[in-house]
Amino acid sequence: MSVVKAAREWRLIPFGAYSPSLNMAIDEAIFKLMAGNKLPPTLRLYSWNPPALSIGYFQNTESPLIKEYLKRGYPLVRRPTGGLAVLHKDEMSYSMVGTFARDGFPVSRQEAYKKAHESIRKALNDLGFEVNLYEGKEFGYKGDLCSSSWIAYDIILRGKDKIGGSAQRTNGAVLLQHGSISLPEELNRGCLREKVMENFEKIFQVKLKQQELADVELSLAKKLVKEKYEKWEWNYKGGRFLFLGRD
Amino acid sequence: MYPKELKYTKTHEWVGGSGGFIKVGITSYAAEELSDIVYVGLPSEGGKVEKGSSFATLESVKAVSDVYSPVSGEIHEVNHGLQEHPELLNKDPYGEGWIISVIPVGKGELNDLMNAEEYEKFVEEEKGK
């Protein structure tokens, strides 16, 4: 007799297009409350309304390139995660939060990066796009844009354009990873969403169960919007603000 | 493998020192796990740290990680050199890669930390997970 192990359940937050500050606040709220509230690993697919520029935790807003985007009228938000600037326009974002090695969640940051990108690569392949994961090993930031800095497992279209990358934050054994996929021309966001969910389930060997944010997450997110992600000090000064007001 | 004169936390920080000041840094295991550290967010001198709460942030390969204080107290000195040379955390974590020195408020806070031998065992268990 063979025993089929039931797939572990992860939570899937329903898709929504939110403001830059709310998007970052929701991701941080899920991350902050993960450990204490015994929540299952959580996947969230979302987009940005209005389109916006997100920058890494340590990035300097004085860079000419970031200033150029601001001049063009894009709102700016600083992420709680590392990495470089991403323009969230004609793209789809995702976030995943969980505790390492629990409920089917990856055991390391590297595994999380690879598996999430593998799911997205497979989704894009299924939709007929020639996409692969970058196999280079070197690491070093090149310029200010995420799309110009390639690291291992980044998502590459037709061998020449980086269209997907992610950034991470850890708090002990809890990981927040979020990333952005630029939509190749003629690709509908809805189709990609369906395929990404399907491939996340296959690659992580889990079952996604749609569920709204808990009240406690939503109220923390609202607080973070007000006290952090809409604050000039956080968005433009970052770390320095952190140690004045605590994170 | 880990310096015997230091004590260690489960979140992979080390503490050591005497004469009323305690130096804090991250262990060689933590530095290896993080790989190349490219940015360091440091607190201010004179600020307070609380045992178990984050006092610094590090960025490596797109990940931001927190460093937790093993003791409560006042920050006496900050290793500002790390801002220019974050690689010291990888190259010399127990020497030039120290992060802050603290004047602890209470006594006995170090008692619940691990010694080098216990920490080595702890790391082996972590690796096996």
C-alpha cells in the first residue's frame, strides 16, 4: 500500500493593486507577525497603483538615476528588503513569507530565491516565452537599477534582458522575499498570475489556499503606512531614520 | 574553531571584553552564511540597546538581516570603519569586524550565552536542519 502525503497548505492572499506604501506595509506586516501568530507560509501576488519606483533598504536617493525617475513623477517607496531600484510599471509583484524549513518553506535564503524564480520561469515557459535563470555566480551591484545587476537565478528573457529579480529580509528564522516580474509584451497579467500559482504549488509541493489578511495584519499594515512608508524620513533617509524612530 | 574567550548567542552574535565595556560582533559562521556583506546600518554612540532587539542591519546579496544585541546597555563606541569597509565583517569578524561596544546596565546577562564549545555544537545542529 502506498501512502500519499497530503500537500502542505500555504496561504494565498487575494490579488490586489495597491499604493506603494500599502504594498510595502502589507509585506512587512505579514513578515512581522509570522513568528508570533503561527501563520502558514504566505504567498501574495500584487501590483502597484499608481506605478512607482521602489528602492532598496540601503539605497541612496541622491543618485542621479533615482532623481530622474522622481522628476518623471513616479512616487518612491523604500523597501524593507535589500537590492536595487525597481520600476513597478507593466509588471507583477509577489511576496512570500515563512519560517525556514517549516511547512514546506525552503531551508535557506538561497533555496527560497531559486525556487521562487524557478516557479516564475516555468510559468513564463508554459506561456511560450523563452526565459531561463541566470547561472553566473558573481555578485556586485552594477548601477542603481535591479534590472542592470544580475545575480544567480535571476530571470532572463531571450538570454539578454533581466525581467525578474527578488530581494529579501530575514528576522531570525523568518524570511520575507519579494520580487517583480516585468511583463513581456503581449502577456496578460491574469494569465501569468494563474500560471505562477500553479507552478508555485508544483515546485514547493504545497497547496495554496486563498485567504484574506488577518485583522491583526491589516491593522499593523495601516499603522506602518502612516508611521513608516508614507514618511519622507523613511523613504529618503532610510537607515538613519530607523535608528531615530526604531524599526 | 570559535575563540574561547568569547560568548555566543543563538542568533550568531559574539560578545567579549572586560573593564566595563563589552564588544559585540557577528560570528564567522554568520558571516559565511551571509556571504559578501555590502552595506552596514549602524546605530549612534550614546544610544541604548536592549537585549534581544536589533541594533544594526547588514545587506548581502540583496538580503537585509538584523543583528541583535546580547545585552542591554548604552552604546559606548561604534565601528564606523565598517561603513567604508563592510568586508571586514567577512574577513575579520572577531577583530576589525567588531560592530559596537556597550556599557551593560545589568550584571549576569552574559550567563545565559553559550561558550565556544556549546556554540560549535549549536551550529552543527543548525547545519543539520
